[in-house]
Amino acid sequence: MQEREYEQEIDLREVFLLLKHNLIAIVATTLVSAIVGLMITMFLITPQYEASATMIVNTRQDQSATVTNDQITSAKNLVSTYSIIVRSDTVLMPVINNLKLSETYEALSKKVVVSAVDATQVMRISYQNPDPQYAKTVVQEITKVAPGVIQDMVEAGSVKVISEARVGTEPVSPSIKKNTAIAGILGMVLSVSVVLIKELFNNTFKTSEDIQSRLGLTVLGVIPEID
């Protein structure tokens, strides 16, 4: 007998039929994963509230002078420099001491975010914490300490508070919808992958067409199964 070698291939039609045959299992796995993601988000992840305030960077001392494009561009560039100063121990250590916080400087520095607003000379300071009032208090203290420290360290320029610290009434994280959707998608991908991998490693013949396509032999007859 001459031994034949064949390569197993799955076309799109076979994939569609395979997924259709296992549709109930795939949908069930997706729903269970989504429910698990929902439960974890609601009961195991601590909600975080965000407080924020905005300050404006000004590079000129003389307020009566005409503002040029170069001065505005320079102010925008200084936002990056000022953000480093705001998150430095020179600013945050006085904040920790004034409020008698239990957080270390390293922990507080990781949570404080300073960013430019729409590429302008306005910078936004934000901080997240499970306690909304605690987050607001921290941002308020940063806006009190930061301007003086920045003016001492940078000879030219000024920093003024535009909007005082505010905190949202709803937590910014975790996102229930996002986490639920991600969990559902992961469950669907996992179930589809298991179905396809199981089929790829299945070497049994299910129909006479399998024998003809894989072995190249002609089927002479089929013995029916009778209950």
C-alpha cells in the first residue's frame, strides 16, 4: 500500500459551520465571562474619584506688555517643565506635611497627573482617590503650594489658579461597561479558539466526504446506523 500524506485545511465554510454548531457554547461562555467581569468590577475593584484644578502658565512679568506668539509658545513649553516641578518632592512633601497624609512621596507622586490643556499654556492637575473629599483636599493644597515653589525655582514667569479644585460626583474608574465588554470579548475569543483548536487536532472521519478529500479514496458504500 502506498502511504498518502495530506494537509488538513479548514475553509471559511467549514469554520462557519463549526462555529454555528457550537454557537450555544460560545454564547454561553461569552455571557458568563461578561457577568464575571461585571461582578468583579462592582464588588472587588474599589471606585476611584478624581479631583482636578487648572492653572495658567505666564512667561512674562510685565502684565502691560504685548503678548507675542513666541511668548505663548514658550509658555506652552514651560508646562512640561512646571509639571515636573509640581510632582517633585519640593511641592508634594509640603503637601504631605501640611495635610498630615499617610501616603509617602513616591505613592503620591504616582497618582498626581499634570497635563497641558489642548496644547495651551493652561495645565491641569488631577488626583484620584477612593475618598472624593480627600482627593479634592489634596489638589487644593497642591494649587496652594505649587505657584510659590515654581516662582522661586523659575526666575521668569508666573502661575495662577484658573479653577479651584473640583471633584466629580461619579467615580472615574473602574468603568463597568468597559470591563464587562472586555470580559465578554475575552470569553468569546477564548471559546472560539478552543473550538477551532479542538477541530484542528481532531483526526477522526465524520463523513464520507472527509475520506475522499483527505485520503483521496472513493467511497464504495456506507453502513447506516440504525437505532
